Amino acid sequence: MIDVASEERESRSQLAPTTDPPANTAPFRGTPTLSAHAAAESHDGLLDRRSLHKTPGLYIRAWRRFRDNRVAMTALVVLSMIVVFVLSAGLISTHVTGFTPQENHLADKLKPPMTDGYILGSDGNGRDILTRLAYGGRISIMIAVLSALATFFVGGAIGLLSGYAGGKVDTVVMRLVDVLLSIPGLPLLILIASLYSPGPVGLALILAFVSWPGIARIVRGEVLSLRGREYVDAARTLGASSTRIVLRHILPNIMPLMVVYISLIIPGLILAETGLSFLGIGVQVPTPSWGNMLGDAQQFFRTNVSNVIIPGLMIYLTSLTMYLVGSGLRDAFDPRLSE
């Protein structure tokens, strides 16, 4: 017989509405809940922030690439030794040679190296060459670095203003730059130095006056390409002032370019200073300079060639190492240039 009661119970159970499980019932294993999703997302965000903090910045990556450049690192070591040598001029004069840069002994003129206490010999006026080499290097490098800094700030500021302002300001500034670039640099330097007979600081400012148009043109071109980028437009849309856009969004992006350019023009500034001093219109005697040391030694190069070789070699080594360091910085900041 068919159990009618059991069939009725089964039909009732099938028609009965389903109810949610109680709150204390554990979910099925393997089914993620909303809190689990939130915890996982917060954990992933924490990992992303930590990875961003660990990511090296532009300058750290550039230093690592520069450190892997053996030629640039060797040049940096040699240049550091030269800088330490010229900065130690006072110690060399007091504890090594015992002579001042202006002290002369006519009875000891044109002494060869390692003779009578003259480690590198004496010049035509009986002055110690090693002492004058250290003091002269301090003057020559100081003039080049001071001129480079003035070029950096003046040329960089003018190029930044011209590129961001545009319009008539850009036109006037660039026409002035074109005029200055069309004048040969060395004759202009000779003319200005002959008229004013400047000291070391004045000579550095004259070199900067002749050098700033180059970096101004380069910075202006880079700013023109940056001011139309998306992040600059976004900052302008959010209400950022022009000063904030220039200082926070444009200047940091052109700073590596300016640093590399300055490091590459310092050797040329050293050669310009030594050339003017060699001609007698730069640093004046008795203040020592590598240039006027060469100028004083030219009349004795047949009888005492070391007086010519020693300052000339220092000029060559300093200019070469600075150029190699600048080239290494260029490759470090933009490795595509070396490919």
C-alpha cells in the first residue's frame, strides 16, 4: 500500500520556503567573504606602497650606472686627487716646500726638479714651481667653477622663463641669445678682459657672461617640450600657480640636463681662463695661475722644458678628467645616449 501520510510530508517539505542559515553558521569552506576580500586588498596595497618605497629614485639609479662606468670612476678618482692637491696648497707651502707662492730667489732661478730643495724645480724668477702649481690650480679651478655656477643660475633662469612664458618674451630673449651666440667667444673675451683688467672673480663673471646663452637655449627647448605634458596640464587644471608648476613640475625634470651641461663646460672654462692668463690679460702676476705659469715659462722652454710640461700637464689632466666625469654623468642620467 502507498503511505499517503509520508507523501504529504514530502510534498510539504518541497513547497516550504527556504530560510537563510543562522548567523553563527560557518560559511562553506573555500567561499571568500566580503571581509576577506577587503583584507586581501589592503594587504596588496600595503605591499605596493612598500615596493614603491624600495624603488630607487632617479639620482640613485644614475649613481649606480655611473659607478659601473670604469672610465668615469677612474677620472673621478684622479680629479679628486687634483682637487685635494690644490686645496692643500697652504699645507704644501708650510710643511712640504717651505716657500710661499710669491717668494723668489734669483740665485736659484731655473733649478731643475729635485735640486736644492725645489721638488719640481724653480721658474725664471727663482720661485718654487710646486708651491705655485698648487696655488695656481686653486685659482684656475675656482674661476672655472664660479663661472660655471653663474652660468648655471643665469642661463638656467633665463631659459626657464623664456620657455615657459613664450610669446613676445620668448622672441625677445631668443633673439638676444642668437646675437650673443653669433659673436666669436674668444675675441669677445679678449676684448672685455683687455678693457677692464679683471681679477679672478671678475674674470669668472666675464666667462659666465659669454657662456650663459648656450645653456639658456638648451633649457628653453626642454621647457617647451615639458609645458605641454599631461601632468603639467593636470596641475594647471587643479589651480596650481605658474610658480608652483615651474618649481614643482618643470624644474626637477630639467635639473639633470643642466647638471650634465655644466659638468661638460667646466673643462672649456678652464682652458679659456688659462688661455687668457697665458696671453697676459687674465690673472696677473704675481698671483699664480696655470695660464700665467705657462706664459712665464715659454721663454725658457729650450733650456728648462719642465717649466712648460708641468703646468701644461696639470691643465690637460684636469680638463680631461672633468670631461670624462661629465660624459659619465650624461650616460648615467640618460643611458640611451650611450647605446
